Amino acid sequence: MELSLSMWSVHRTVREKGWTVLDFLSFCKDEGIRQVELLDVFWKDVKTELPQALAYVAEHGIKVTSYAVGNDFVKSTREERAKEEQVITNAFPIAKALGTSIIRVFSGNLSGIASFEEALDWIVDGLGSAAKKAEAEGLVLCLENHGQLAGSGLQVQTIIDRVSSPSLRSTFDTGNFLLVDENPSAALDILLPYVAHVHLKDFVRREDGRYKSLGGKAFEGANLGLGDVEVKSILDRLASHGYRGAIVLEYEGVGSEADGIRASFDYFATIT
């Protein structure tokens, strides 16, 4: 197993120092990180930056394991939801250019404009249409467990089963299950056959934590191995099941992001 790094892991540095995608890739080169996940939110001008990024990863032997978009299908009109589907389909040529077939996607969250059932129908319709188009392009959409509509293992399973496409699978985010008061290992019992992309994220329960669970528990981001996620057990189970896809660090701790990333990579090396 080789650990990939999501650019989201340096989102505070991006904001504070004005980092570009090339700055992130340069950081990875200097740190000896050879696999990365890129996100649409970080392009300043994708038409200009994409060719530069492609040249950089080719020159330095960096592999792009996945590409992520920020879609939200919980919108009140068909026109708005169609635009959210376009957020996904616009990523197809970018992901292909980057050399990855994995596009991380979202569902959307409850916002008071729809009942749970109606919002779920919108998500299934939107992801179903996008997955059909992704299948024709040889791409796989991976739904991250996130929020109130696709936060638990059962919710993700339900959406994937209803869409019923080989081009919609699970991004198994180990930390996010804690925010819906679900044990990540228990969620893996449900989603193990569906996983095509993994986010390693650790959270520790802390009274002053920035992240609140649906049940009111407070969590803070932590270096891998220092939180409440059974990281090694989850990786061992994935390997035993034959998982060979990307394992991506998404660091969300406090303090120096670079130090947290280094410590997490060091921990990963000791357990794999």
C-alpha cells in the first residue's frame, strides 16, 4: 500500500499563503510524496493551470490517484440540479487528462427545502444520471460519506443500490462516520463490497473540538493513529478483501498541516 495525499490536507495553508495546485505539487515532491488527490475547488484558472500540473506530475513522477468535485444535489429546481450534475460531468475530461478514473463526489445535505425522502430522490436521480455518463467514459464516481443524507454506511449503501451502476461506488472516509455517531469499523461491515476509494482521516473526541457529531459529540482532527479511528484494522480488512485502490490521507488537524501530514505518513509506514 502507498499513501496518497489529498490537497484538502493543506487547505488552511492554501488560504493563508495563497498556494496554487503547483505549490501543492511542489510540496509533495519535496516531501517525497508520489501520489496525490486534486480538487476542483483549488484551481484558480483550470485552463491555464491544468497543462502546468500535467507537465509537473510527468516530470517528477507524481501519480494523481483521484479528482474531487463539490456537487450538491439538494436544490429546489431541476435547473439547479442539472447544474450540479454538470459540476460532475465537467470533471470528466480533467480526470482523464490527469490519468485517473476516480472522481470523488457528494450528495448534498438537508437544508430545509425538502423532506429527507424528497432530497434522497434528487440525489439518486442526479448521481444516477451522472453515473450513466461516467460509465460510458470508463470513469467511476465515488460517493463520500458526508452529512445527513449520505453520512452513514447504510445511507451510502442505499444510494448506491438505488442507482445500481458499476460507476457509482463508495469513498470510504474513515473519520466522517464519527460525525454521524457511527463506528467506522461498523460502517465497513456494510460498505466493504462497495469501496473503490478510501480517505484516511482520524478524529479524536475533545470537548473543544471544531467538528460536532449529529449526537452533539465534539471531535478534533488528529494525526493518523492518535484519534478514535481503528486505522490499522480498517486497512487490514480492506487488504484482506482484495482492495487495491487508492488510500488517500485527508488531514484535518490543528497546528502545522505539514507536520501533521509528515507524522501521519510516518504512522502509515509503520502499519503497512
